[in-house]
Amino acid sequence: MTDSVERIAAVLERIHPPPPPQPDFDQAPAFVWNVEPDRLDTVTDVNKIELSLLVGIDQARDTLLDNTRRFAMGYVANNALLWGARGMGKSSLVKAVHASIYSEFTHLKLVELQRDDLVSVGRLLNVLRAEPYRFLLFCDDLSFAHDDQHYKSLKAVLDGGIEGRPENVVFYATSNRRHLMPRDMIENERSSAINPSEAVEEKVSLSDRFGLWLGFHPCSQDEYLAMIDGYCGAYAVAVEAEELKAAAIQWQATRGARSGRVAWQFFVDLAGRYDVKI
């Protein structure tokens, strides 16, 4: 009899799991949402760089900073989609903006949500809704494949259904795709559907639910070099200007690309050769 009761209890617990333990939000500036079981794991040291070191994205920086500050102050703010060229500082900007605003408003917490866990977002919102803090919900590298139904869960964050999105939560996402869907998928829908416009609208309308669209484009050589100069100044790496420029250009040529990520990777190599800790 005891074994049967225990088995029944285990089944009921799987069907209706207990609510996740409430974290102490005063402990840290950031948290990561994990499932199985649901929980918010503390992140005491966020992997970030200084906002001042992000070069060539001034308009996006100022817009996101202003939107985040308004939200931290208790006013309404837009969900934001940061889209565009890879390696141009989309996720770095989100983390740097949060760190900058957190220095003024420590009740603003960063919560990272993985794309594969979007189906659990309703449970996460229920946890955050009742808290006296404000939350910047962040999903990095967001995109959807042809048969991916996760995007329907995302609508709960952006629109909130009949309950509405919690007033203390705003959602920031980064993506290499402007509409979060592959272009060939959208074109295939347009060419093969019975009603092409409706099929495309269903997919594209998701990105329309973001109030802010911030585009990131490939950087120029001058911007690439300015990024490296900024890193050298911030970490006191002294290299003769012409030598630094030649080495930086050679590095980007071997990578076949020029971006903020490539600039940082070059600087990491440079700092190692000059015995500078970063």
C-alpha cells in the first residue's frame, strides 16, 4: 500500500510540479531561468564589457539605454529586438546597458531565458509577476526554424494574452534575422500557401510585436580599428600606432571578416602577448 501511494504521489508531482523556490533577488544583479525543475539560478558576476567600449553603435546604444532607464524608473517601456550582423555587439549591448542602469537602480534584474525554454515562459512570468522588482527578460540568438512552434510561446511575453504582460517585465531579444525566421522559409510560405499573404503574416507578425527594432550592420575598417584602440586604452596596452594597425588589419584578413567580435578576439591575443590580464 505504501509503495502504491508513493507511486501515485510521484505521478501527481510530475503532472503538477510544485512551484519553483523563490530566489533571493537581493543577492545578485542577474539570474538564469532553468527548467526540470523550474528554478532561477543566481549569477553574481555577469560576463560583460563596459558600455563605453562599444563603438559604432551609438544610436542603438542611446535608444536602448533610454528605454531601459524609463523602465527602471517605473514607466512603460517597449520590448526590443536587436537584429543584424553577427558579432556586432547585440548581446554585449544588452548586458552593458543593464549594468549601466543597475548602477543607478539595483531593483532592475536581468533574467536570461534560453530559446529552447520558451515553452515554460508562462511559468516564469508567474514567478516574476508578484515580485517588487523590475525584470529585463533576455533571450540571446533568437530564431525559429520551419517546423518550430516555440514562437507561439513568445507571443505570451510580447502580448501577454488576456492577463497582459506583467508590468514589471520587459523583453529584449537578439537575432541575426530581422523577422526571426529564415528568409527562404518566408519565401516558401509565400510561394506554396493557398493564401500567401496570410501564411507570411503569421510568421512575420511576431517581430512586429517588438516596439523597438535596433539594427546592427557590418562595421567599417575605421570603426574596427577604433574598437581595438578603445580596448588598448581601457586595459593600458601600449603598442605603436602603425604596428597596431598593421597587425589588426592582418588579423581581420585571416578571419575573412570584420566585426566587434573579431576586434575583441584580436585584442585578447594582443593582451596575451603583452602579458596583460583582462
